[in-house]
Amino acid sequence: MQYHKHIFTPGPVRMSEQILRIGAEQTPYFRNDAFSAVLKQCERDLLALVNAPENSRVIFLTASGTAGMEAAVANLLGEKDRALVVDGGSFGHRFVELCKRHGVGHTAVDPCGTNLGDTAALNGIDATALLINAHETSVGVLYDLEAVGEACRQKGWLNIVDAISMFVTDPLDMQAHSIDALIISSHKGLALPPGLSMVVLTPRAIGHLLSSNTLYFDFRNYLDDGARGQTPYTPAVTIILQLQHRLAQIRSDGIAAEQAKAAAIATYFRDAILPLSLKPYTGFMPNAMTTLSPTDGRSAFDIVHALDTKYDIVVAPSGGALRDRIFRVAHMGAVTHADTDILIDALFDYYGVKR
Ligand SMILES: *Cc1c(COP(=O)(O)O)cnc(C)c1O
């Protein structure tokens, strides 16, 4: 395994030394009061950081983010529902697939690279719920959560938001954005190892819970056990211990400081590469990531390949039709300006331009 590479991928992301140290410890036993206190603390901290309404709860799932998406669909949407899915890329499309698998009627809309600030695209559609990825990571478009939330509030739609790739680095407020169910996971902005995903449920979402036909993902069991700080099945104990540490750090520094740090790194990167033949793919970029298109006919995939093989730098390629058109650079996690300079210097060297 190549541990020495510099990673700028939208998951996994660089972790801090303290988080790595917790990961090096033995896994403690968890069916006891000490672990219950940790899980309860994580729940309280998460609810505060996303400004969840009173009596909201957090479901802790030992699985990657897609399981959080699937569990939300399976527990919150049924035969009587009709979901409006914002299908602006491969993560939006995953919600479409989930609706199909779970027999949920749905309408998919492609916002065509806009941030949905003008919610006209959502009008005139008959629905009971909205499924959206706050940051469509496949193309790096950040949607206007405030406008979308307002549309949901007016129409009475259950607003189900996958905020996996913008939580921590970009502003997120469940009350201000009228979010009913929020999906986040460990290995993006939280900068922890992959394997833990969380679904925050407001009292309104809890009121919508259906009798789920899955055992492992039945939210009602998680709510019951969670009341005493436990999960029905073995949780990702070590990642939860890392989460407790990370949330304490975010709360003490203030989440605004995390967002300002990501914004500063993103701006530093975007400004530094202006002399190169690259342009931003969208005008609606999050702090979390920059998506770039070559403007000189080069293949984006060739750039990704060269960065990896010549400079030990891993940025994210794209698949399908976008393979040659875009590549993505994440600014999440424990990255510094100095780390970012390594990538900037490599890009200048690759283009043969003096920095
Ligand atoms: C990373 C990500 C996910 C989760 O993907 P996994 O591979 O299951 O971790 C879901 N939604 C978005 C928008 C993401 O960026």
C-alpha cells in the first residue's frame, strides 16, 4: 500500500495526528456506561453543530455514506410517497437508483449545473419529499440549501439532504434550511476513516418513519437503543472515539473557523493556478472542493495520471463522459497551505510554467 502519497481526493482525506493516534489504540469494549457516554456526547455535539431542532436524534450506522442514503430512503419513503430527486450527477443518480430499488415513485430533475437558487425547476411537480445532495461531489456543484429548503417548506415536502461532502467545510443549518433528515459520514469534512455514517432526524422525520423491511437499517431500533447511548449492532467503535475527539475540537475552535480555513485554502489554490490553462467547471463551488476543466485541449484524465505517477499526488478523476473534461481537488481535512503548495508546484511543473 502506498501511504506516502499526497491525497486531495473527496474522501478519504488527510487526518490529523491526534486522530491517527486514537486509531492506533486497541478497540475497547463498548457495551458499558463509558461508551454510552461517548455516543451520547457525539449525538449532542452533532445536533448542535448542524443546528438541529429540539428533540432531533442521530442514527449511527457502521457503513459508508451510501448506506446512510439507502437507510434514509428505506425508512422515510414508502409506496404512498413521491420523491423529487435532484439528479445533477452520479450522487444524485444514486438517489434515483435507491428509489427504484425501494419502489418509491420519483421524478428526477437535472439542474444542469445551476445551484437551484432559482427553484423554478422544482415547481409544478407533484411530490411528498425531496432528495438532494447538498454538494453534488461528482461535478463539484454546491446547491443553494436556503432556496431549496424554502421551496420544501412552502410545499410541505420532507427535505432529505445528503450533506456528506460539505458538512464541516461549508455552512449547514438544519433549521435555517428546513432540513428534516440529514445524512453525513466520517471520511469527508470530518476527516476520519471511512466506515461511519450518520442520519440526523428531526421530530418531523421521526414522525414519518415507516416499518422498515430491513433489519440492519431499521431506524426504530437505533432510536430505542440510542436513547441509552448504544447501537443495536457492533458500532465502528474506534471511529466513534475519533469522532468524539474531532467534534470536541470543532466545537472548541468553532465550526466557522473550520469553514474559514477550508475557504482560505480553496481560494489560495484557485488564485495560485490562474496562470495555468485550467478553468473552474462551475460558478457554484463549495469550500470543500475545486473542479477544474483543461482549456488547452489536454485530457483531464492525463493530468490526474501524471500527478500520481510523476509527483505522488492523488486528485480525483471523473468517470464517463466527463473523464477527459474535469478533475477534482478536495480541500477537506487536515490540509495546510504548505500541502496545497505541493500540488500547485506540481501543476506548474507539469505545465512547464514558472510559478
Ligand atoms: C462520498 C459521498 C457519498 C458516500 O459515498 P460512499 O462511497 O458510500 O462513502 C454520498 N454522497 C455524496 C455527495 C458523497 O460525496
